[in-house]
Amino acid sequence: MLTMSDINCIKHLRNEKGLSIDAIAKALNINWRTAKKYADENELPSSIIKPRKGMMYKEKWGLMVSDWLFEDAREKKKLRRNNLQILALQ
């Protein structure tokens, strides 16, 4: 996957400079199919946002648990809550 700066560079070389697909591929050291894909494409690719999974996000416990962890960071190591204690408090 190319970065957005690479994609913008390919588009600039194709549209502004008028370079061929083969010249772009050789200049950027990429496959010609990749250069053609991004040079002739009208829309920019959208980034994929992965949904967060797990108990902290589904059951709305995230804020409470993060508060507990913040409080425990100030305590001595022996006085901090462990995983079983956090699970039992919920």
C-alpha cells in the first residue's frame, strides 16, 4: 500500500508533468500496474477505520476502567488493583 504522498506524487507526475505510466513506474520504482491504478483513478482511496472490539468498548466500561488505572498509577505497586479485582468490581 502506498502512502498518500506517493499517490499524490503519481497524480502530479501524470497530470502536471505529463509523464507516461512506464516513466512514472521507473522513476518511483513501483510496478506499472500500481502506477496506472493511482494515475488514472479519479478519487483518492479512503482509509479504513477498524471498529474497536472488546468488553471495554461494547459494554461502556472503558471510561471507568481507565479512571481506575489512572488512580492506581499513583499507588504503590502492591496496592494496585490486578486483573481479577478489576473484573470483580464491574
